[in-house]
Amino acid sequence: MNNKTLNEIDYYRLRDEIAGYCVSTEGREKLLQREPLRKSEEIENLKNLSREWSVYFSAGRANPISGWEPVHPLLSIIKARGASLSLEQVHYLGQFVTSINSVRKAIQLHGQELSLKLLAEQVTQLPDITDMEKKIFRIITPDGELRELPEIIAIRKQIASLNAKIRTVMQGFTSDQKLSDVLQSNVPVLRNGRQVLAVKASLQNRIPGIVHEVSQTAQTVYVEPEEAVLCSNELIQKEFELQAVIKKILLELTESLQPSIPAIKQALPVMTLFDTTQAASRWGQSRECNYALPADKEPPLLLKARHPLLGEKAVPIDIRFMDGKRVLIITGPNTGGKTVSLKTFALLSMLNQSGFPIPAAEGTRLPVFSNVFADIGDDQSLDQSLSTFSGHMKNIAQAVNSAKSDTLILLDELGSGTDPQEGTAISMAVLDELIKRKSFVLVTTHQGILKNYGYTNPCCINASVEFNQDTLSPSYHLLMGVPGESHALDIAQKSGLPTEICKAARTYIATEQADVSALIRGLNRKHVELNKVQKEAERLAVEAQEKTDRLKARELELRRLESNLKKGKQQELNDFLIHSRRQLENLVRTLKEGEITREKTLSVKQYIAELTEDTMRLDRKIEAEEEKLARDEQKFEAEQAAAKKHSIGSNKKTKKKMSNAEALKYASSIVTEPAVDSKAQSSQKIAAAPVQISFQPGATVRTSTGTSGVLVEQTKKGVWQVQFGSIKMSMKEKDLKLVQGTEAQNSVPLKADVSIELADDASNGIYERPVFELRLLGMRADEAVRALERQVDLCVLHNFPHFSVIHGKGDGVLMQAVSDYLSHCPVVAEFSKAPAEDGGAGKTYVTLK
């Protein structure tokens, strides 16, 4: 990037301000080195991380990153053999470790709740620092103080004892009344790290000891008594010994941290990234900033943009580029904000490319520029013999020579500083070349010809800063699509230029400029009226949309209420079905023990069929309504989210209750073949049925459920009476399928009784027929008894007299439960344990009556 331009648009001032929000020294240094980026992926990644930090802080959470002093320089010390960290440097590492743990804990705790996906991904890159943490905080406290280690405690006790002994010696001298005339003061003083007494020079022989210092007047000498000398000497030795022990501890700690160097190198960039992105987020929140959207295929758009250095004085402006228009020509009065508009667009673009939020409204779009050039201000230089015009041309030449399709160029007061006619010609030629190179160009000018150039060239768009005719002062608002007048005479008169001079000036330009000025004023009025109409239309559209949303929400609420009412009724029906199932179970037992009649079986089967059909139809209807309602709710939520430009959606799953059809699946009817004498069966011969080619009486058919029957007669067109065992039913021809050949022969149903087979709800599934070997392993006692009861029922219905039960030995619970049930079952003839080679006590043989 062009550093000179970045400095002119105050990019570095804003970057320094944002860096002040970093909590670590290394994070601040990293941010102060950041330049605008050119890769969209890197820019969006930084902005998305800052966005998630904004979500985190907006939820009222405190900053989890605690500050730490630089740790990167410590790596070379840890790596060097024989080198030792100081206690202060160990504290730096402790701060770094504490900050890592704090961030990891905060993101893991709130990451899922606040949808902090990117921050959570970054946290996973932090290495395990448990070992390093234990080593560091075994030596120091969280405040950086050395802990009371065993090897240190003993020495410190000796030092404390010596200090107490010295204080006792000194107190003996100062409290002795005989020495009151010898001492200048009753309070010991410290000289060269030793406690001494201030003694009158003429009486110093009264207190034998070592003289450490003499006052400037030579009237006082500072004497350390002999009794205290020995203690002080020993104290110095103990303090030296203490420092040696501390040095040894720090040396051993430094050597033990060498394996942690890769972990520190891995964690440091992640923590620095966390610090810089949270700093950008906090700065953005303090400035009421938002994050710009990428403008890859759409033109740039600035909404209510404010220059961050103007603070509360900044007037929000809108800058709208249109498709195919890359040159914006801004005109208007002096001090109206033209240059500020240029700098605002460029500064916000560079802040966006640095991953920072910008002081603009949501919906702002900005492209990624590869470079930015500016010709702003006066580059006149006496040293380099540059005039004002020469300085401008030097900057413009550099911009034109470097211009590309993704280059941003700012040209302030284009064509000024020389002859107006020649300056205008150069200005138009420069713009022609920049248009060929498809660069983004923002131009400010007072030249009327360039205003006309902006109208006639399809790649340009005019804009102007608004001017209040009543107060003769600018309002600093930017009007897109309309050129502005310079109002030089009005401003000159307000600034104190004599009225006669202003009138004379108007006389000179009246014949040439009057029509153009009138045209511009008319355009301004039309633009204001159009803005009012557009705002009113937008307001009405918003109100209409809100009304539509409320109606949709009300409709969904009513439909949801209706669905809940239906669910309540359906629950009542489920309860009824469960009650019916129990009645059917009792009926089965009655049928087994009593006489089975055709009337009983036919009525039961008809009851189950009708109940099943009704509940399945109702269930399908309710499920269809539920699905449609869920789709409408999701569509409505998606529309609301899109309207608010929220990217995080809901992943709520729709819970679904068990349908009535599923509740009825435990009650089904089957057709069983009657027992036939084996001799009669062996002697009976069944002739092969001829192949049926059409629906006619005697033909074998099959229903969609797989039940076979025989056509009896056609009651009316498309309706047949079908014999299913001992039951005759009327069925539509379209619901029947002809069975031909051998298949028909095997499918001819014999007359049979109808019985009820109840589905088992035990964990091992639903048996349709009895099994030779019933496995109860892993079941609870009540589950095993239900499964065994089910097996006995099926054996009775299917004339299945022998089977075995595998229940295992275990703690004997299943074995006892099986034995108790078989002992009291009326249809069981006998039961016995299997032989050792076939399972022994873990298996039981059962024979039915």
C-alpha cells in the first residue's frame, strides 16, 4: 500500500487508536504492524472473529483475555543451556498461561450458546499447557511472588531470627539510661544495609564497635555495636545463601520448561489473534460501528458513514456507486465537506481491509483495493523547486501510472493551480485514462466543465455537498446524482468582502453563468423532492411488510393452536386404543380357554379392521397438517431472518408423537389353518388349479396386505364378493390381484377359524409365529415373562406343542421367573431342565397340552 496516502487519510492514527484496546504488549505490537490486506479470505476471517467477539461482549460477558508481558524474547533464554529466567520473567509466563486458560474456559462455556464457531475453532488450536502451568505455579503465586518452598522456609526463618536478635541488641543500647547522654537519637538508623547507632563523636568510645559513617559536621558517628556485628555478618551470609537457593530453583525451572517451547510458539500467534480481534471489536462498539459486506459483484455503497476522527461533529453521508460507474465527481462550496467525503471513503475502505469495523450503517458494501493513491492538499516544495501545480502533477502521474481495475484514486481539486482552460483539459484527459483502466476514482472540483463531463460520460456520476441558501452555510450532507454550485460569491460576502465587489462580480458572470446556476438549483429542488417521495415509499413499504408479518404470525399461531387441539383429541384416542388392546388381550385368553365361534372371530376381526383404517386415516391427515405447518413456520422464520439480515438460523427439530397406526400395530388378525389328521392329509390329493386369466367366480386373488381368497360372485360392476377362509367380504376389483398357476394352487385358503394375535412389546421384537428356541438373555424378569407368555399363546394358536427357553443361570432371577410362570400356566403339560450337553440349568424344555 502507498504509505504516503495512508498517512494522508489518517489510517495510522486510527490504527494506533484501535491498538490501544489490546490488553497484551505483543498483541498491541502486532496490531501496530498491520497494513491493509489484499486477500478477501484473510479480511473476512478477521472480521468474522471480531463479529463473534461483538456477540460475546454484547451478551454482557467480561473480556476473558488477561494481559501478559512479552514472552517471545523468553524463548531464547529457555532454549540456551545454563541460562536462567528471572522471577519477573517467570511471572510473564504465568500471566500468559493464565490468559490461555481463561480464554479456553470462556469460549468452551459460551461458544455453543452464542454460536461462536470461529472462536471455538481457534481455541482447539491452543496446545495443552497443563504441565507447564504446574511447573510455573509450583514456584510462584498468581501475583508473581515466590512461594514458601521447603528449601526456602528454613533459610528465611534463620534470617528472621537474626533480624530479631539485631533488633534486641539495638533496643538494649537505646533503652539503657546510662547511654542517654552518648546517643544522638534513640532510634537506630540504616547505613549500608546495617543497623547502626547515632553516637556523639566525643563519646564514641563508650560504645565499642565499627564506625560506618561520620556526619558532615563530624559531631555524629554511626557505630555498629560489636554484639550486632556478628549477627549482621551472619545475616549477610544467610541472605546470600537464600539468593543462591532461589537462583538454583529458577535454573531448574528454566531447564524443565525447554520441552514447552513448541507449545509456547503454537499458542502465541493464536492468543495474539484473539487479542487483536477483541480490540477491534471493543473499539467498534465504542464507536457504534458495523462490519462492511464484501462488494464482489455489486458496486460500493456507504450508508450513513462518519469520519471517526470528527467524533460527534461528523455528519453521516451516503456514497452510492452504480453499475458501470466508477468515477464520482463531487462539487459544491468551499468548506462544504468535499475533501472529508473523499477521505471518509478511502479511510473506511482501508479500515475494512484491515479487518476492522467501520463507523457506517449496516448494509455498507466495500470492495478490496490492491492500492490507494491520493492527491490531497498542497505539495509545494521550495527545496525541490516544486510549485503547487507541479506537486499535484507528480502525485497524479504516480497514480495514473500505477492505476489498475482494483485501484482507488483520490483527486482533490483536480485541475487547480494553473490556467483554468488548460487545467480542465488535463483533468478530462486524466479521467479518460483512469476510466480506460477501470479504476475507482473520487474527484472534487469547482470547474463547471467537469460537472458537464460527469453528466455526459456514462462511467461517471455527479455528487454535491448540500448548501443552505437561507443561512449561506454548508450542511455537509452529500447529494448523489446532482452537481453543486461553488457559492463563492455568497461565501465571500459572508466572510466580509465588500458588497460592492460582490455585486460587480455577479455582473461579470451574469450573462454566462445565470442559466447554469438556475439549472443546478432546479435540480437540487427536484432531488430534495425525490428524496422525500422515496423515504415515504420506503416507510409505507416497511409498514406493509410489518403488517404482513403480523398477519402471517397470527395465522401460524392459529394453525398451531388448531394442531394442538387435534393432538389433544388424538391423545384421547390413543388412550382408548390402549384400553381396547387390553380388552383384546383378555378376549384372546377367553378364546383360548373357551369355544371359538365364527361370530366371535368375525366380529373381532371386523372391529380391528375398521378401527385400524379410521385411525390410520386420521393419523395421516394430522401428520400432513403438522408437516405443512412446520414448513410454513420455517419459511416464515427464514423470511424474518433474511429481512433482518441475520445469518444464524434455527436448527430446532420437530418432535413427533407415536401415531395411532403405530399404537394399533400391537393388534392384528391372522388366519390359521385347522389341525388336519396326518394320515388324512397324506392321503388327500389336491388337483392343480388352472391358470386364471381374468376375474371370474372361483378365481384366486390376493389383497394388497397379502391375504389370499377366492372370488364368489360379482355383486355389481367393479365389486366382488371374496371368500377369506370362513369370512366373506365385498371388495373393489382394483384392490385385488389375480394369482395364477402354482402360486394360486398354494394360495387357496382352507376354511379356518380366526383368532387374535397380539404383538409383544418386549425388547426382542414382535413374533409372528412361535419359535423353536426362545432366548430371554439380557431381559428383565417382567420382560421375560411377557415374552414367554407371548410364545405360549402363539404355540397354542399354531398347534406348536414343543419348544425350549434359554434363560441362562446368572443370579437365578430369570430362571425362577420362567419356572414360576410355567408352573401356573394351565396349557403347559410339563417342563424340565435341559441336559448338561444342551445348556443344563440355563435352558428349559416345555411341552404343551
